[in-house]
Amino acid sequence: MLPFPLTEASLKAAMRDPRYTESSHPASKAWRDSVAQGFATLYPDETLRGDHTDQLERHQGADGHIYASDGTKVASGTVRVRSYTRTVNGHVVEVAAHDRSGGSEGKAADQGQSAPPANKKAFFDSKNPPGTWDDFRGKAQSLPNTGEAGKFALVEIFGQEGGVPKDSTSSASAGILQETLDNAKDAGVPGLEKTTTPAKLSNEQRAAVMRYKLDQEELGHAGGIKALESFGDAQSAAAMADTLYRHGGVDGPKLLQGAINDVKPGAVPKTGYMGKQTLEAYGRLASSPETKGRLLDALAKRRTTVAPYEKARFDYYRYSGRR
């Protein structure tokens, strides 16, 4: 039971309360959890609907459903949500397990991951054994110490990499280079002792190595793969993860920093270092419905500039029509 009415006005007022603004307050954690739970209930998919209700405030009706101020029902049902972190107005909040509405009316629960991405489906289906997509997706969903946004991102990347076939110009399979596999072994990723090349990885091993690459090699200085959960938006998390996975090193962070500055000039220095400053600046834009689309569009445009032959991959991460 929330300590205030479940309306946007009440939640905004709660964020001005000392129990929210002062982290040393003895009731701060419980109060912040209540605020984040409230927003998660009003916006169960953490996105807007793309219709007239986007301009209206929301509230919870006596029947437990979520309504816009004009009476339009925008979300219904309840599900049990595990604990997670999310960003609300720039604040990262740990949210305890709770019940929330089951989803916006008309939204697909799997966010389109029931099949390989449309831009790669023909290639994927022709180059991979039957069942590869579902098998990898299941293995990614079973990864330990990985949040929902991280799992979503790994499956998206697997699709864009074309699945398991060995790259015709390198040792890579699913974007995993020999060097990455060797590094994962050295780091103690379990189950890799007898695997010699990326092409010989099982999907369970492949998911683990891909996770290692994001967690340690690309996001190691920004909180690891768990940092992707802080945006409260799986699509924006996947766009960042794919940028780092595909471009890596210095180039990936520079592309992210450039896109951030395209939306908010001067927000971050373009250093090529993937640290918490870049992560938090990206998260602030990704978590706002007003700036998320502009950020994803700017990122796709910059990625296309450096690798125009992969435009279809980069445009996919705009999530146009699916935000």
C-alpha cells in the first residue's frame, strides 16, 4: 500500500518531500521505493502509448486499473515484479518486489523477441540450425546476475550478429573474437575449459561469453552489465549495448557521447572512455519520453556514418514504431 494516492501529482509532490530529497533521512529508502513503485505502476512498460493519452496525467482507479485523466484505460491487470533499479527524474532507485499493472493496453510482452529481428531474419533462418533462436534466447534468460534489460540486449545483439555462423573474414562467431574467448577463459567464466574456438561454443557458453564481453570489457568501468537496468528502458539499454559490442574500445563510447551531445549539447566530454558520467547522461535522456527517440535516432545516424554498410542494423535500434 503506497503512503499517498496513486496519481502523477501525488508522485511529483512525493519527490519534493525531504524523505525523497535527503538520502540521510531515516525513511528515505522506503519513501523512494514507494515513489518508484508508483511510477512503475502508472507506466508498466516504461514507455508512452503514442496516442492522445501521452499528454494526460495518469491515476489508478478504484478497480486497480490505470486511467488517463480523460477516463481512457491505459493499463490493466497485475503481475508480481522482482526487485530492480530504475531511473526516475535522474535518480537511480532500488525498487523492492511489488505488484504492478500488467502492461499498457495493446503492448506486446516480449518486445518483439519471439523471432529474429526482421532485418536479419532471412539470413538468420538460412544460416542457423532450426531452433537456434529459441535455444539462445532461453540460455540468455537463464544467465545469473543479469537483469531483464541485459538479457534483452544480449538476445538483440545475437540476432544482429546473425546467430552462430563463423564470420567469413575472421574467427568471430556471434561477434565473439578468439581474443574475447581467451579473455573470458582467463577471467574464470565457467564451462569454457575445453572450448578452443568461438565457432565451437554451445549457445549456453556463447551467452556467457557475450555477457562477459559487455560486463567486463565494455561496461567494466561503468558498473558492468547491471548498469543497463538503471535506464528503466530495455530498448535504450540494447542500443547502448549493441554500440559497445559492435564498435567497442574507444569508438563505441565516442559514438554514445556524440549522440548524447547531439540531444543535449555539452553534456559529456567526448573522451572515448565508458564511465559512469557517460552512463548517467545517457540514462537521463533514455528514461525521458521527450528525449529517448531523439537519442536513439542520433545514435543510429552516427553509427551509420562510421559503418554505412550496416545501416539496417543501426536503424533497427531506433525502435521506430515500437517505442
